[in-house]
Amino acid sequence: MKVEVLAIGDELLIGQTINTNAAWIGQEMASRGYQVQRALVIEDKPEAITKALDGILPSSNCIIITGGLGPTKDDLTKYTLATYFDSPLEIHEDTLSQIQSFFASRNKPMLEVNVQQAALPTKASILKNRRGTAAGMWFEQNGVIFISLPGVPYEMKTIMTEEAFPLLEERYAGATLYHKTLHTQGIGESFLADQISDWEDRVRAAGLGLAYLPSPGIVKLRLSSYTGKENEAQIAAFFNELEVRIPEHIFGYDHCSLETALGEQLLQKKATIGTVESCTAGLLAQHIASISGASAYYQGALLTYSNELKVKIAQVNPNTLAKHGAVSEQTAIEMAANGRNILGVDYCLSTTGVAGPTGGSPDKPVGSVWVGLSGPNGTIAKKFQFGDNRQRNLEMTVLSAMNWLRYYLKTN
């Protein structure tokens, strides 16, 4: 089955909202063996919607439409689709009852605009939305399926998962595809490709697909088989080679996050961790604690953004700061070692650096970061040099610190 995604909303066009719906639909379609061949973003105007529907690709079997189904006057998708498919609106009693229950359960009044959300095209099959008030709609015309969904991500995902995908799977069998994705940290895409060029040649010679999927701090490698799971063992063997070759960079597969991988290592060691943060200002703590069950190993943080608090809270020696500065190996070591004692943890990570875009110097340019790691066997620090973008520098610091500790725990 070939699919097009049509996202409706001015907020998407002006960059006020990121179109995460298209990414999720693409991932879910691919996992079922369906091909998304095009994604469009258009204005929430009848003429724009009609033009997009008239211009669908001849090869498309299914059009997924998101957005423009809310209760306000600027939500025009339903009315445009009713006109396009020559389908008058009528109150759909089951949907009206669901909307009434939705408001009653929240002890909120139901307005006439909410009642009108139950006025739906008579030619559409209605897809229940148990998490909101805008129902999904399923039209068919000239052998093409049109599925209209609300733009709110959790509502869209619920309707697709619970209503639309089961119907699509009855109609179309997915292609026999199999994907497995390996996650690396701390090595850029070009350096990674150079180190594994011989491996890549053998992967492609075996008839497998290989994709590099880079993002700040992380590069994913996806291997694909076009004959299904019969190549699962072969793909696993290829990835096992990389685990031997670059173990310090590989932290997981598929949906495993770096936070999850670090948490698993701490649980295996039955170890606790704390953080002392300067430049990351609590971001490292947020990442580590974002995993359900993190309280089993994560104890807490000291946030010491200023030099005064580095001395007062993290007990960094004032002479260390005077001689070496806040962004230094010595300061990172004292932050981590003292933090380990203060927090009473087995391991402690510290971060101190120049996040930018201002504040750099010839000796310590923007992007210079020291990470300290203190544990039962002593305290060490590592210097990283990132770029000139503040937010990326912070994210890279957090990822680098977590991966360093993950690999340290695995090998010590």
C-alpha cells in the first residue's frame, strides 16, 4: 500500500508547531510494510485542501489527513471534506454520546460548538476518538481511502492505532520488510562511516539496506531486509561485529534510549548515582530521571551554576577556581568527588563548560566542556569540544556524560 500524508494547519507552515504527526505516521506505516511516498503541509483553507486532494498521486492507495477538526470556526477540514465528497452533515448519535460523556467525566459544560462536532458527513465511516471530541472519518472514492484525523498528536495516534490500522490491515497486506536499528554516541557520521567502510561493503554485498540516521550526538545505523525476518540472524551477526569493534559508542537498539541503557547498567551493578551540574543546569538530572523506575538508582543533584555555589554547595576549593577556573579538569574532578560524598552515591557525574554563544576565550573556546566521573575506584575527568550552538552543546554534554558512565560501568 502506498500512502500520502496531508497535514493541515497554518501553525505548521510558520514553524510554530513541529509536524511530529508526519514522522510518527511514517514510522508506523514503515513498521507495517506500507510505503509513505509523499507528505504535504498546507493551509487550513478550503481551496488549499481541495487542490491537495485533487492533486494526489495516481499510485496512492491511502491519504492520511491530519488537522483542522477542532470546534472553532477556523477548523474547516470537516466542512471541506463534506463538500468534496458530496456528503451532507448529520448528527452522529454515537459520537454525540461520546462527546457528552467526555465533558461529563471532566465536570465541564458542553457548548453548542461541541455538539456540532458530532455533525459528521453521512458518507464517512466514523472512527471513534476516545481521547477527544473530534471523531476521525474514513471516506472511499475511486478505490482510494481517505482518513481524516484530528491534529492533536495523542488523539491522532489513538485513532490510527485503535481504529484505522486494523481496518487497513484487513484491506492491505504489508510488504515483508524487516528493520533493526543500532544506536551510537560520541562518533560523527563521517568518522563512523570511515571506521566501518569494509563492514558496510559486506552489508551491501549481502543484499541488505543500510541507512545512516544522524542527529546531534547520536548516529543510528539501520539495516533492512527486503525478504522479511529470514535475514534477522544475519543482521544480528553484522551488528555483533560492530559491538566488538566500537563498543564504547554502541548503547542500544531500536527504541532503546541512552537514559534507558545507563539505567540498566546501574541496576545491574546495584549502584546509585548523583549529579553536580554547572553548564547543564539540571539537564543531565532531567534526562537520567526521565526513565520510569529511576528512583532505584538516581538519588539527586547539586546545581552549582555560579562559582559561589560551587564552593558553598559542592565544596570546591576556592584556590582551585582561582588557579584553574570553573571550566577545568581540576574543578570537574572536585565537583564529582565532593558530590559523591555529599550525595552519598556510588557514582557521581559533574559538568562544567562554556555553552556559548558568548563567554569563550582562546584557551577555553565556546563548546569546551569538562565532565567529571567519580566512583569507588577514584575520580577522573574528560574534556569534550563541541560547537558554537548553545542548546546543542548542552544536549551533547548530557549525552556524552551518560554514555561515558554507561561504558565505564560495563567495563569496570
